[in-house]
Amino acid sequence: MNGGRFLDYTNKKYGEPLNIIISALSDPFIMTDAGFRLYTKSIGYSEECLGLHIGDLHDANLGDGDGRKSEQFLARQYYFPVWGTCWESLAGGHHFRAWKQDGPLANSGAWFIGASKEYDSSKRHKIVPNGYNLGRDWLVDRAVEGSRWKGMWWKAEVEWRTDLIESGKKGVNHGIAQDGRIAVLTVNRQ
């Protein structure tokens, strides 16, 4: 709707699936930039190693009237304290890109996430086989299980949608098929 789509733009022809939505019905704190970052830390992610980003920024059109906009947040699996995401950069693992739907035509405040699992840096962080589904499921499992960060507790409910993106690999980056399932998470503070 309004030109939006559930594939981001990695280049003119291909994109990666936006396979998770954090519903605007979630805890209001999580809908803020700072709250979203703290929440994602609670489920095993953190900012990139030393705050450095190597690689292309992805664009997405969320149908909110802003057209294509660059990713607003990229997080990597946080293996352990201090250098946790640096290890993910070297060894591979889970990561996601996120955009907030806040344009003039659809200002829901929802977070749209493209999650995946990737190889290590020797393979230039290419997505592993079935990596879009694996990345989505890893994040969803942690959200539904429940998490805490600095005295705040959250637990998510998930609704699976199969009517928002066609399954398969048509237009999907790296030619990796995805199953056409999008997780809509409503995250509540406990």
C-alpha cells in the first residue's frame, strides 16, 4: 500500500525480507528509539562492533509516505560482554536492520525488521542457506520466551501472517528462498 513492500532494497533488483513487525500496540517505551535499542539488547542483540558499519545501507519503503528511507538501526548478535558483537562480525551469527513507520501517510510507530543469519567475515557476511527464516525465528523465539534488561521485563505475543509477502526467492537477495511468513510481535512490559 502507498508503494510499500516487504522486501527492502539492497540494489535496484533485489531486497531482503522485512520478516518481523514490532506492533505499535507494544509497550510505548519500546516504540521509542532508545527503548527499542534497550529491548533488542534484552533479547541478545547490540550495536555493531565499536560502532563501525562496513557494508551497504539498505533502504525500505514502508508505505508511510516517506518513500525509500535508509535503515535506522542495525544490530548484531551479542555473544558476550564488551566485545560481543565484534565476535559476531568475525564468526557470523544473527543480525537485523530496522525501520520505523512514521511517515505522513501511515504514522503507526511500528518497527519493521529484516532479520537474518549470516556467515562470518571471511565469506563477507553473506546470508546462510535458509538464513532469513532462521534469523526471524531466532529473534521471535527470544521475544516470546521473555527477557529483561536493567530491571525491565518484557514478553511478546506473536501473530504469524502469510498474506503480506509471497514465499520463494523471487526478488530476494542472494537467491535465498524465504517461507512467506511474517511475525507480528506485540511486546508487553511485565
